[in-house]
Amino acid sequence: MTTYTFASWDRSGAAASLTDPDDLVRTTPVRGALAATASVNGGTGRSVPVPALRLYGPGDVRAIEPNEIVRIFPLPGTPDAETTRFPLVEFERTEHPWLFTPLTPGPSGHLRPWLALVCVPLSKGRPERVPGARLPVLRVEGGELPDPATLHLWAHAQTLPGHETDPRRSVSRLLCPRRLLPYTTYTACLVPAFEAGRLAGLEQPLDGAGLAPAWGTGTETRDLPVYFSWTFATAEAGDFETLADRLRARPLPAQAGRRPLDISRPGLFAEGPGSVVQEVESALRAPGAPVEAAWPTGPQSARWRQRLADAIAPIGDGSGDEDPDVLPPLYGGFHALRKRADPTSQGWLDILNLDPRWRVAAGLGARAVQAEQEDLMASAWRQLADVRAANRVVDLGRFARLVAGRLHLRHVTPLSADEVLRLVTPSQSRLPLAADTTLWSSIRSSPLPNAMATTAFFRAVRPMGVLSRRVALVSGAAAVPVDPAKPMRSARAVGTVETADPVGTAGPVATADERDASRPPPFAGVLTAVAASPTGLAVTPRDPDGAVCFAVPPERVVAAERLEAVRKVFAPLDGASDAWKQVAADAAGRSLKRRVTTEQLAATPPVPATALNRAFRIPDLPEAEAPADFLARTAVTPEGDLVFPSGRTGAAGLGLFTERTAPGAPRGGFAGQWIGPWDSVAHGDAAGNWKGACHGTWNLGAGRSGRWKGDFVGTWSGRPPAGGTDYTWLALFTGTWETETENGTWRGACTGTWRENDNDSDGVFTGTWRSALRHGTFQGTCPGTWDWNTDNKTGVWWADCHGDLRITGDGPGGDQAPWDTGVLQGLVDQWGDAHPLGLGVFTDPGVLVEQQDQLPVPVVVGARPEDLRDMVVSAHDRSLKPSDAPPVPTRDPFPAQQNGQLIVGLTDPAVTVPAAVAARVDPPDGGDPQTPVQWAPVFTDAMWPPLSGQSREWMFGGLEHVPADTAVLALTNAPFVAAYMVGLNHEFARELRWRAYPTDQRGTYFASFWGYGTDLPPLHTWQLGLPLGAHLTAPPDRVVLVLRSALLRRYPGAIIYAAPLNGSDPDEDHARHPIFRGGLDPDTAMLGFDLTETDLTASPWCFVIAEQPTEPRFGLDDPDPHLGWGSAYQAPNTPGDTADDWNNLSWTHLFDSEAAYQAATHAPGTVRPNVAYDGLVWGTSAAGTARQCFQQPVRVVMPADRLLHPEENDR
């Protein structure tokens, strides 16, 4: 529930400092005055005289900005405004009505606005242009204007919760307390409230005009400049609350829902059925009324029905060339495939055609089609064009299915699984093998290498391709131990070395010229074996793990994600060359190969995207002996893993990359600066702390340079060593560095001395650096300077290697201009040897000791060796912490044969073509997509409006006997609706045949009476033995709320719904809204609900009519005839609901007699003690007036049992 807060005024800015109080009668000053003082240069002992400051007042306003107005009520041009509402204007700024008032609120809390809203009948005055005036002028008698002494009561500010952070939740508002008369046109105008503002708007001299009212209380005519205006008109007296309060649940007249029918002269017959007058029903019936009135019985009625059946029956068999007979229609005969009605049957077709009451309903449907036949046929022809296009698609699909089926049978069905998989490679992601599995996802979840299922792979291994002539599969070799004379490096220790005969089951390793051209290339011939192996490699039964020999670099043969594993297998045996090169050199003889399980290769995890973002590029590492284009796309993560172009990682290969430099050789310098504050309790007496940041660049020469940055912490001594003049300091650094191809971390320690008198500092540093591939040491000097900051309490130390650092100098008169600290150079004296980080660092913690031993001798005074050791341990734990080998994931083998057969079935045109046709053509009633569509035009519009258009009595007979301001419940008359819908469809079937439309005349063209879904199934499916109305899919007793009132005409946006009753309140969580609504005449509306009469009687329900919630509105209720004039106000009896405290306030409470009320044009603003509640008295404050006139949205709750049985209650 929204909570509004009202305030009598609001001020901000300089106006909030005004001091002249407003007593509601003073006329000066015209401008507000402010006292001011000034100081010079921030001093407090010198002041300068300042002229009196004056704020703009009402006499300075010539116009207002229309954009300041955010809302007006009623809207301009409204033809039917309520007479119980006050016109209003809202401004965006909360202080706008008091912006130019040169006063401050007085002791009573009142503050007059500088402008006002007036509302005048158009016959009494209107704004007009006057020569010499910028603004339009309203010339009107003072009696048509509100009392100027009470204008402060009709201006207030409003805020909502959260207005402190959202200015849109606060506004200011002006009300006009005009008593609006019915059927009157008004003009609403914003005019000045003070005489100074009136003269300024008229472009006249002020001549001492002050804050006197702009008009008086008499009848004297006044000219008022108009800042803004609009017009509106009122309708009949009353508002939503008034009209809703008039609604009553009254008993329906006896003839409700029925109309008399004279059948004394049937036309074709000499006598009627035996009763001269019958009652024909309508679409709605009263609750409790019989569904069907009794039909006369007896011999005369039976003869009448027989004669009617004979008159409808066709003459002859229709086989001759004679013209057909013009006979009364047999409604529904086309759909039921019947030509005669049976007088002895009680089925729907016979009752409909032989009972004149239902024939009338069917005839109404036929007349509705005849009235709209041209528009209906135009729509039917448009629908037929779509049908023809759909049948064109169906014909093409049948042709495609026939031709493609023969091609599939001849060229696809005989293929092997390997050939089928190769054929569908481009469409792997679009072939569903199961509900949630495609061919591509099945390959990725199996041990089969992803690259082997790509178009590029099949192109590379085509039978006559270059690769198939140069690569062979070798198997059947026995494993032998590794030669002890050539041990493997720790970083490459994987598997064992085997020897293999040059000729195996897959053929020898040889060049294309040495191959037997008569034999098919073996590589393509064993591709299907890949699918049967859980290892993912093409293998033979004798060697389940497989072995591959290459005569070309593996990176040119193997997919990128397998390259790292293959390079493990063919690692350098002697540190100089790769195994694959040796194999290539000895192709004619025996070849070496490495045995390794593919489970080990498959265990390499994919690298996450976040790690790729942190990878170091390796554009050119000749020691790797790998192609440059491959290395350009290879990277190393901070964790030390290689990232290959496939996106997979591995820890192999790190031992290949070594920085070979002479120990202790100078490699260049660095440049940068570090700066940070240091504090002291007493200058030079106590030790202090020191911290800051650092950054810069470094250069190793030969174009290899980088950037560094970091943070540092340190301490400095408060007293120099005994007998010395230099103070000592110590700092520990940590940070990161990067180059174009590599990055890493560094740690170091610095120590030095400083002199208090000359601000100089000297120091030395040493440290370690590392990357994912290497680590090393560095050491050098770091000169600097120090000084006190401006408060002389905290010291700052600098080290500047750029020469551009500037500090503020001290002088006799205070701070002076900045001056250069001087160019300081720091040099890296030596770079230590760069040691490779082999794979051992991932498994052997003892390497930490080796790294510690390689650090240079500490040169930092005061730094302990364990400090440096802790530094290295921290870096090692963060980046080189050993980790277990990744577990081997379990993957199911790829079922190549099964998937091949499944794909053959999925690609069968008998499956694919109908699916493609069904995606474009929606067959009616779920028919075969390959069958041409037999189409009947369909109209989904509600068909009750054509019935109501013929006469509202056909909707609800006897409606003219229902009194005004009545709410009743009616039920759907199923037999009448069924007869009417049959007549619609029968007549349109005849019209289609007459217009040569291709049809069998059995389509259901109209199926919705109320417009909410379909109300009946297809007519050709109706069982002939069921009674009329039994086939409707909608409930036969669906509830319809009928309102005979001007409420919905005046308020078409009213919210109407049904809800279960929870005590006396509706259950909003289970509300039912209308499924259809319509109007029978300007003052009669009907609303259908998805409820039945049984639902309303089984449990308590109610119907609610609620006013549409809108922006706040203000006004007074019409005079209450049950109250005496001037009676004391009594709040509604709603315990716990303070929002309704003032809902009953009406004009009756504000006037002591009806004569005074009729003579008044505005609501009074004087204090009325009789209008008081909870400490709030009428006329005491603007905020109180806003609360008392605030109009809550109205809601009317009508219990359903009262509407169903109005005769049992008074209302």
C-alpha cells in the first residue's frame, strides 16, 4: 500500500534563510532580504561590508516554465469529468508554490503561495490576448474566484518513501476548491496570488504594490494574467463511488431470457402445432429458469412436425438435369450427411430443424452470415491463397521424398560405418542420436580424438592423399627396457623404449616411392578401428595401447590437442634431437618408438578461459626445435602448463627452454621510482615504519626489456649507530614483472643509510625473480632522498630513476614552488645465471634448497639469511606447489557401428522430408504432412456481436424490464447457442458453394460464440443421438454478470473480477478475471467468467467492481441525504484501517444549510470544529486539508449468493 506524506510548505536554498514571518495579512516586503558577511583569504579577523542581498519576489515573475508542470487534472479536453473532484496542478519541485514568496512560515505554520489555481465556467470568462501584455488575461468577477484569505490551505507538498534518493517521488500541488456543476465547461488557470505578481504579469508598473491579494472577496471584475490554462467539461453529477453505491441485486422479471413467438400462421401449413404462442429463448437465461420450455404434445403437434419434415426433404433424387428445388434449409445437414429430418427422433439435428424455436436461432445465424457475407468471403479467399502455397510445399516434399529416397538407397545405405561417419561430418552437431545427444557430443564424450571427426582430418587422410602415403601404423613389437647409457631426463621420464620391425600389419615406414602402389593405403583402412578402442587410437588386437611412427614432424600430423602427448613419447633422447627425426633418418631400417598408454594422454585437462587470459606467449624458442608458427600459438600459464593451439594443456617441455648466460655478467640497468611515507613520534629520536609502492622498467640488452611494479614495507632506526652520523633503514619488496613474451614475480630486500642534514640516502638491494620457465637473481644500488611532508610530522622517502620527480621546497615565508630532486641512477650490477624450471619442481620439494643456494651472498645490512629463505619459500608455495597427476577420466567407447546404422536411418528421406514439410505446413487435425491440405476457412472472432446487432433481446430477452442500476447473474443457454452456431456454419457452407469455393461444405467455420477459445467441436463429429447443446465444450451454465448501469460507460477502465470470499473480504490470490466482456447498449454491459453456477453455490464467492488506481485525487463526496447539514463528521467503521478515516467527508459537513451550499462556488476555508477527527480540524493547515480531501479508490464487493437469489435479500 502506497503511503503519502503531505506538508503545508517546503523551502530550500537561500529562501530557507528568510526571517520575515507570514501572518497571512502583511503586504511587505516584496523581495526577501538576507544578511551576509564576507571574509578575506580565509582569515577570521577581517570582515568586509556586503550590500544587502535581495531574492526575487512575485513582482519579478513574468512567466513560468511549462516543463515544471508534471500533471494536471482533469486532462485537457476531458468531456466527462467528475463533479466531486477538485482540479489540480502538480509541479516537479516541491518548493515551487512558495518559491517567490518573500516570507517564512509564521508561528501558525502557514505560508501563502505566490500563485494560485482558479477554475471559472467558460461562460463567465476565458483567457484572452490583450495588446501590450505578454500573457493572456482572464477577466472575471471576484465571486467566481476562491477566497484569497484561504489560498494557503490549497497548496501543499507531497512525498513518497524513498524521496531522499529519488526526487521523482516528491511533488508540490495546487488545488482549486471549486464546486463543479454537471454538464458545464470550465477553464482552469494558473494566476498570481499577490497584487505585485498581477501587475508584473500585466506589464504594469508596481507603484508600491506589495503582497496584497490579487483579487478581493466582492463581485468586482479583475484582470488576472494567466501563466497556464486548459479547459474541460463535466458530465452528470456523481462519481465512481456514487454510481457504484446505486447498484442493487434485484429479482429478474418473469419474462427475462424469453420472448413470445406467434406461430398461429406457419405459412406452409393450414394449422399450427397446437399452441398459438410459444416462448423463444435467448443466448442468456436467468438462473433457475428451465433450459427448455415444454413443447406442445398431441396428434396436431405430431402432424405439424411431420409436415415440416416433408417440406424440408428434397424432391427427387437429384440425378436429373432439372433445377434443384428451393426448400427450407436443413440446418446441419451438410455436416451430418443427412437430407431429411426424423420427426420421431430427439437428436440434435431433428430437434433443431423441427422445433420452430430453435429454427429461429439457426435462422439468426444465417442472417448474420448474409449481413457480412462479402467480408467473410474476402477473408476466405485470402486463407485459400495460404492453403495453395502450403499444398505447393507438400507436393515438392512428396517429389523430394521419392527422388532422394532412391539416391539414399543406392549411395548411402551400402556404406560402412567409417564412410557414413565421414559423409555426415559437416552436420555432426545437427544429428540427434538421442533426446539430449548429438553425434558431435557423442564423439567429444568418447576417447576418440576430436580432430578425427573433423572435415579437415578426413581431407588430410583421404585414401590417395599425401599423408596416407607417408604415414603408417606399426604394431606387433615387443617392449625392451631403456638403454641405461642414455637415461631419460626427469622432465621426460614417461614410458619405455621399444624396438619394432620395419614391416608390420599396417605396412613399413617408407616414402611414397618405396610404397607398394597396388596396396591401398593402410591409414584410412583402419579408421573404423578407432571407434572400437576405448583408448581412442587406431590399434590392433595384439597391441591394445598402440604405437605410432612419424616420418614428418608430429605437429603437422597430429591434432593440436594430442601434440603435447605425442611429443612426450618422442622426446629428445640425447638432448640434441627429437625421436621423430631419428625415425625419419632410419626409415629403411629398424625404428625406435616409445610405448605410452592413451589413458595417460587423455588425462591432460583442458585449460580454463581464465588461465588463458593469464598465459605467457612464447613466440620464438629455437631450443624447442618446433615450427615457429606452432610456437606462435603456444603459451605457458602461470602454473607452468603449456597451452597448445587446441586449448589443452600439459606440463611437458618445460625442461627444453633454458636461458644460457654467463654467471655474474652485467646485463643492463633499470629505471623507476618507489615512494612512500614514513612516520615518527619525535624527529630523529624514535624508530618509524615505512611503506609504499614502486614501479619502473628494466633492460637486459639485445632488445629484451620489460616493466616491473610492486609494494614494499620497511623500518628505519631512530638513532644512528654509536659514534656514527648515518641512520639505517631496511625494506622488503614484492611485485610482478612482464615482457612481451613472459611475465613472473620478484622479491627483494634493500638496506641503506640516510643523513638527516643533507636529505640523501644510499642503499643496495638484492633479490630473486622467476617466471613459469626460469628463475634467477639480481642485485644493485638504489640512491634516494627523504624529506618531511607539509605537516612536519610524517617523513617521505623517494628513489627516482627517471629524474622527473618534484617535491615542494621549504622557504622562510612558507611553501615555495616545486623543485627537482635531481637525477638519480640505479643500476643492476649483476644478473645471476637464469636456471630452467624443470618438471621436477612440480614433484620434488627439495628443489627449494637448490634455489636458495643459488642466491648471491646477502649484501643487505641487517637482513638475515632466513628472511631471504622465507621469501623464496613464499614464492615457491604460491606458484610452484607440487600437485598430483590428474586422474584418468573414464570414457565409454564410441559405438561406431551402432551410430553408423542410426545415422543411415536418420538421413533417410522418408524421415527427413516429412519433418521439413511439417516445419513449414501445419496439417489440420494432426493429419499426414505429406497429404494435400483439405482446407476450410476459419474465423476466430466472437459471434455474439452479430447476434446482438440484430437485437439485444436475442442476447437477453426482457432486458427492457430490468430496472437501471441493477446487477444480475445470467447463465449461458446452451441449446440456443448451439442452434445459432449451426445456422452460422450451414449458411456459410452454402455461400462457399455459391461462390465456387473449393469445399466439401463440412467445415466448421465458426466455433467461438463468446470469443474465448472454441465453444464447440467440429460439427461433422457431432453424434446425432445427443440432444441439442450437449456437444458444447464450454460449460452449459457458464456465469455471465450483467450490469445495467452507467458505471462502465463513465468508467470503462473499471476493474471487475470474481473471487472466493475469505470472511467478508475477497481472496485476491485466487481471483478470476472476465474471459469476455461486451456491451448490449450504452448502459448495459455483460462480463463472462470461467465459473459455473455450481462453483458459486459450492463455496462463497463474490464479484468485485474496483476503481482503477491512479495518481492521487482530491475532492468531496456529494451531499449525503441521510445527514443533516453541518452535522459532525464521523469516520467509517473500519477498525485498524486509518486510510479510510476521511472517506465519508462530504459537502454536507461544510455547510449549515442547503441554501448556503447552493449559493457557494467554492469549498470554505474557515475553521469548522464540527469537521474534526483524531485531532485534525478542517481549515487549520494545508497538509490537513490535503489529507481530508484525499480520495481513496473505491471498491464494491457483491456476494454471489445475493446475485443468484436477489429475491431473498434487500440488496
